Amino acid sequence: MPQFNNLSELEKYLNTGKGQQTVFGQRDVRKALNEAAKLLEKIMHEELEAYYASYTPVDGGYERTYGLLNSLRISPITQVGNELHINVYFDRESATHPSIFGGEDGYVAKLINDGWSWSNTSVNIYHLSHYEGFHFVEKALQRFSSENKWGFRISKNNVAK
């Protein structure tokens, strides 16, 4: 175990992956990571349900599949250097929806989170030709941060991955 000259150095060490594994043991950190990932998945699910509840699609050839809601996954834990990583992500295949206009398929996670704008300005239908985004990922991360009893660092990777 390293030696520390003051509490600040100890605190800095305890905030690293290696420091947490030293204090808690790798098995306990893995268990906590799984608990945290399950909590984040639950919160993401709730935020997506809030999106779905926020409006009802107008009739026009579109029927909800809930593919995005059912595409949330948790990766196995991986070790990167001295850190353990776990991801909550969307299964790309389940979260991709064919265009109702015959164009390019859309990655629904990015579209619903970040919004979209259709280049054909002759059609102006909210939620069809344009949408500002629901930002459910950012909402979920904010909620998770307030419930993060483990003190884990969490980061948002590009939703478009």
C-alpha cells in the first residue's frame, strides 16, 4: 500500500480505481458496479417511459415499436489498466428504426435524445419533420448522480455509437 503525506493525497488515491479496489477489494467493487449499472439502467428506462408518455404519435403510418425502450443492455465488467468499467448501452440493432420515408435508417437513441430536423422545409410537422430532443440521457445521468451512493465516476459516451 502506498504511503501518504496528508489527507489530500489519501483522498486523491481513494478516488482512483486502484484505491477503491485496495480498500473494498475487487469482488466488492464489481458487486457495487453491477448495482450501479442496474440503477442507471432503471433510471434510463424511466426517462424513456417519460418520453413515450410525453406525446402520442398522430396517425400517419407510424406505430411505436418500443424497440429503444427494450434495447437497454448492461455490458460485462472489463478492466482497463487499474480501473473497472461497465457500460449501460443500447443494442444498436434493436435501437435502429427504418425510415418511414424510405431513407436512411435512424438510430433512435440519438434521434430522441438529441433531436432532428428534416431538410424538406415544405413539411412542418412536430415530431415528424423536426424535434428538439428529449435529452433523456442527460436527465438520467443527473438523476443517477444524485443517487450515486458509491461515488463512481460516470461519463456519457457518444449516444450515436
